[in-house]
Amino acid sequence: MSMKVWLNKKIVDPLLQILRKGAEPRQLAFSAALGFTLGIFPICGVAVLLCGMAIALLGSHCHSPTVLLANFLVTPIELSLVVPFLRFGEMLSGGPHFPLTSDALKKVLTGQASSELLFSIARALLGWLVAAPVILVTLYMIFLPIFKVVIPKFRSVPLSPRKQLHLHSEVGLNARQV
């Protein structure tokens, strides 16, 4: 399968389906920002679980396909941000600089991690916890105007169910008056 076909199947088509479903721009902007923010969680494999928990907790306040698509899109970036979160956490906590060696990851995967390594993971989590609200708000502010412009161009259904119901009730009133 070519890269273009894969991109269309995994990213473009799902995004177009989301835009055509008629979700509110605020909900999509929040959901995309949430998916990106949770997707860069510094422990690999946990981000999708966090997204699932957020979707379950937030219910109708977020758009689950958008959260999951954003999480999927940010996955390649997740590993590249572990070190910045670690260094930020070290700065915040005043902890020692953890030397990143090739055997550190091996020790984590084989269960031979030292307490020093576990503290560095905790510092990376601290860095993410402090940065996450800023990232979430910043991404929301970036995505909101984008979705406000893009959604009307792709929408095939009304903006919200309430407006659709209102239109039907007006049609019912007009039919009675005639």
C-alpha cells in the first residue's frame, strides 16, 4: 500500500467524516486539543488509555473520534517529547540531571530499573503535568478558529440538533396555519 493511500485511509478520510458529521467547532477544537495533549503523555502505551478514560469521564462534552484521531496523529511526536518533559521536570523539582544512556531503556523494559531511573520517569510525568494545561489551552485556541472556518465548508448536516428540531417545529406550525 502506498503512503498516499495509507494517509487517505487513516487520516484524511476519518477527518473528513468527522467534519461532515456536524459537530460543534468548540467541541471538535476541545477534543482535538485533548487528544493531542493526552497523546504526548511521556509513558509510551498509556496515552490511548488516558484518552479512553477522558472520553468516558467527559461523555458528550468531547467528540471521541476526534480525541482518538488526534492521539493517533501525535503518536510519532510522543517519544520525541519524553526528554524535554524529563528535563522540565528536573528543573521544576530541582532533581539531578539523569544521564540518558542506551541501557536505560533496556533496564526499564527488562524490569531492572534503578530507583534513579524511576525518579526520572516521575520527573518526566511532573514536567508533562505542569505543561499539559498550557498545551491544552494553547491548542484549543489554535484549533477553534480553524474548525470555525473548516466545518461549514464540509458540513452536510445542521450545526446542532436543537436547531434542527426548531426548524421542524416551525415547519409543523406553518403546515397548521395553511
